[in-house]
Amino acid sequence: MKKLLILTMLGVIVIFSMSYILYANDAEINGENLNVRTGPGTDYEVITQVNPPETYPILQQEGAWVQIDLGDQQGWIHQDYMKEIASSSEQEVQEEPEITEQKQEQDNATIASQNESIPVVTTNSSKDLSGKIIVLDPGHGGRDVGAIGVSGAYESHYTLRTALIIQELLEQYGAKVYLTREQDRYVPLSSRTTFANLKKADVFLSIHYNSTPELPEVTGIDTYYYSERDKQLANYVHQNMVLASGMDDRGFQQRDLQVLRINHRPSLLLELGFVSNEAEEEKVQSRAYLESVSRGIINGLQLYFQ
């Protein structure tokens, strides 16, 4: 009886280990316009298509069919059109630009020459964002808490609350808004960008907060873009956020960040303040500040879509 119990326990451990290994891997797509189906077979309905070099977390395998996580839903693809690779999800925490005292001085010295002068609009009741699809990406989530503020609060909680307020105000101007996550859960970076691609977003905004515990005096808003096509979008949104919020202007610049690099839609990553600065974290905790930033984003989007 004891021997049977031990064998049973070993079997459970083996099965669990196999499941864990499978879930820990990603599917790298190598087939153009690959159909994703509701079940493991060609008889099942096609729900979307994926393309190389996109990658998706593998959930399970049944025969020659593999179930993948698309972010907002799951689907099945044939194994002949993908390559199983080791997951980078544990290393997929969004890169944060290193900030040193010298870099801070350089940033402050170049902001005026780096950023272009732009017109500024005032938000009004007209529905001039009607029909526009905006995907908001609350950074981090779940096991990836992001930066930790002076108060001990997590960046992942701040980004979700911020995204919900931005969504609320954007929808008042007629925009159709989707969130890559609506609760405190982990979402791989590749799934976030895929979600924006599937929704055919007119703009993708990844929401973050900065932290430099070694330099607690650092404050301000940063905006990052990757593709040159998005430079004007970055200019409009950044300048209007700074104006509407009264925050220090740390400039907008091009940066090679995964959530932007593999995104096919116009996209920005917004660093909306430093939670390592006690006074700035208190601002972040207030709805008044989040509404002012949201108004700046709306102003910038209005200019961009005009």
C-alpha cells in the first residue's frame, strides 16, 4: 500500500512537472497568416490569424495542435507552423532606462532642443475621438509588480488605476478603449502587443511609473517611442501631458523597448512620474493628478488625429 502511494505521488509530480515545462515555453510563429482556431483541428472555427515573428505562451498540446494564450483569449494552432522556444517571460519585465546624475543633467540640458514646439488644444465636449480605437496597457501586473514606491505601493497597482481613469475620460470623447489587463494579473509583453494588433488599435499607450531610489530627488514625465512614424504622436501627447499636469518635463525620445519594437500599431510608452520621490508619489495617488494627465493625453490625441 505504501509503495503504491509513493508511486502515485511520483506520477503526480511527473505530470505536474511536464505541465509546468510546457506552460513555461512559447510558440514562435513561422507561418504567414496562420489560422488560430477554437479547438485542436481544422473543423474548428477560425478566430484570428497570427504572423511571424510573434510569440505566444503555450498552454497545452493535443496531438499535433498547440493551444496558445493570445492575451484576451486562447486558441489552437498546428505545430508545423511554429517553433517551441524557451519562454522569456521571467525576463520580460519592461526595460527601464538607467538614470544617473550625469544623465539627468544631460537630459535637462537637451530637453529644449530635443522637443519640438507644438500647438496645444483644450478638451471640449465634441466627440472628436469618436470611432478611434485606443488600447491602454497598464504596465506590469501579477507576479511582476514593477517599481515599489516610497510608500511601499506597487507600480502595477498605480498603472491599472491610471489606465481605468484614462479609459473613463477617453470614452467621454467617443473613443473605443480596450485594456490589456483589467485586474492584477501577469501578461507577457508579446501578448500585450498582439492584443493591440488584433484590435487594430489606432494608438497603443503603455502606462508606467518610474523609480530611482538612489536618486530620490528625480521627478517628471518621460515619453518613449520606437518607430520614427510615432515621433509626432510622442510630441503631441508628451507636451500636452506636461502642460496639463504641471509636471517636470523630462522630454520624449526614441527608445528600443520590446512593447514598442514588436508593435505594429502607433505606440508610446509613458512614464508618468517617479514613485521613488515621496511628493511625486503623493500626486500619483490623487485622482486630480490622474485626470490632469488624462486630459493632456486627450489633447495630444486630438492633435494627432487632426
